[in-house]
Amino acid sequence: MSNYRRNYVKGGTWFFTVNLRNRQSALLVEQIATLRNSVAQVKRRKPFFIDAWVVLPEHMHCIWTLPENDCDFSGRWRDIKKIFTRDAGLSGIWQPHFWEHTIQDDEDYRRHIDYVYINPVKHGWVMQVREWPFSSFHRDVGTGIYPLDWAGDVTEFAAGERT
């Protein structure tokens, strides 16, 4: 058994991968309104900034920054999962753990945001990033951070979950 420790840094920024137990499911996109509501409820009680987020049918990737005096990302994930499960009327849907990576610097941050946004292309759901509707990419296009036609070569993206 591994002796894994989470890296809790007050005011830190993290990349997360969160999976459903059933990797063949489409539940997250089928219940996108329920997921959004779950996240909004938790954000109201325990604020955090969503740097990037993409929701795929059976898993999601995101980057969060917590307030400077706070490092409880685990509690937020527990609450999001609990609220979503309850509101969707289901049980036992999540893999018990999630994967996180503490963002180290500006380059690490950029690579992980790119990885979040390219993920629907990587998994073959769309041909271009802009085609995937369940992503904060559209927000970042609207604010001028990314151009609408941004896509990149999938092989360029080394950040993200281990395969």
C-alpha cells in the first residue's frame, strides 16, 4: 500500500483529475447542469477560483486556485461529489480518490491549462478544442486569453494525468 501525501499549500493552485468509477459512462455530460449546480453550491460556501475546467463524459480535469489562507481542496471535492451524487439520485459513482498536482510555476501552469483544454481532442470527442461545449476554454476565448482557433498538436501536451 502506498503512503501518499497530498500537498496542501495555503493559497495554492492545483491541477486535478477526477474520474467516475464506470469509465464507459457519459454521466458527467448527461448531468452537466447537476454538476454545475454542485460546484456552484460548494463555491458559495468555500470559495475558489476556477482557472480552467473541462468535463468529459466520465472524467474531468480542472485547475483551481484557493484563497490565500485556505488549502482544503479535498473538502471541496468531497462536497462536490456528495452533492452531485445526491442530486443525481445515484450512489457509488465516483472513483474513491482523485489525482492532484501542485502547480509549480508559470510554465507548469500554462502547460496544465493547455492540457485541460486539449483533452477532448486527445480523447477523440472533437477535432478542434472550440467544438467541445463543456469547457472553460470558451470563457478564456471571450476574455482574449486564447484565440478561438487554438488547438495545438496533441503530442505537445506532456502535462496531465498519467496514462
